[in-house]
Amino acid sequence: MEVPNIIQKPICFNSIRIDLTRRYMLDHYGMASSDININPSMIVLHWTNIPTLEASFDCLYPPLLSNRPELESQVMALNVSAHFLVDRDGSIYQLMPINWMGRHVIGLNHAAIGVENVAEAGFMEKHACSLTDKQVDANIALVRYVCEKLKTITYLIGHHEYHLFRGSHLWLEKNPHYFTEKQDPGDAFMEAVRMKTKDLSLARLPLPK
């Protein structure tokens, strides 16, 4: 397998973010842990709805949540995070270790690797996908890379598909009111990635435990 060029661009995971992540794991998933290590079984693809790499990175970088008042009471000010960020030219950046828990998908963070794709701000409102062909190719390469590194990966889903896992054995969210509808990254993007990774036999729906 050809290994994609992955540029290291760490977000801030200081003691504050680590402690808040551990608290999130306990409060939302009932997981008491001395660390933030996870054993991922799925990859979740997203878009940022932020137009540039640097603006997307700046949003993900700090430990504390800002400009999302509707979520602050639910997540104790823990900022969103993802393991990878893919720019519009297909460049791949790793933001955090793949065995650490990020906060990018409600109910499933304990089992999920998150991949954010830089996307034009506002295109959600215009109902048109601005993700690029180079991002499709980069996501295909990244999915293959992660599956080669982690033999535990069983699922590949888009953020807009995560609701299909509610009620499954993978869904650990304890707060029944903590849920938001998502559109990213859309069916067309997911089908393009799945078509070129179908040999990996990654599921899109919950499998029996």
C-alpha cells in the first residue's frame, strides 16, 4: 500500500484538554479512565464548513470551546477535535494521535477516528457540496492508511449517518437530549470514497455485537 504524505500539525492537547476529555468520557459514556486512549472501530468523515485550512485549524486548536453556546452546557467547554484535517488541495494533516479520543461525533467518540475536510463556509446553507476531487482521493488514501494501521476498523460513515447508530451497542451517549442533525459530508462524497474502498468491506450500518 502506498502510504499517503501526512503532515504533522498537532492541536493543543494540554492537561486541561486531557482532563476535560476524561471527564467527557465519564459523564457521557460512563467510562472512568486514567487516560484518553481508545480502541477505534470506525472512521467518521466530516466537513468543517470553514473556508480555509488555517481557519479550520485555528477552530480546532484550543482546548476550550468558543462560539458554540448551544453546546457548552453539554460538553463542559471541551472544544471539538479530530484526528485528521484534509485541505482542499488534498493535503493531509494529522492533528492528534489516532489512539486518543477526539470530540467530533456524538455518542461514538469512544470508538471513532475523525477526519475533517476543509469546506467553503456557508455551503451547507446553499445545499451544495464544495468538497473537491482531491479531497475524495485524500480521504480514500487516508481510510486505507488507517485500516492498515488499525486492524480494528470495521465501519466507515459520514457524520450525517451517525444517527443510524443510536440504540446500537456502539452508542454510549447517556444524555438522550444531546443530539444534533448533520449534513456533512453528504451522500455523494461518501459514495465516492466507498466506491474506491469497497474491498475493505467497511460497514455503514451497525453490525451485531
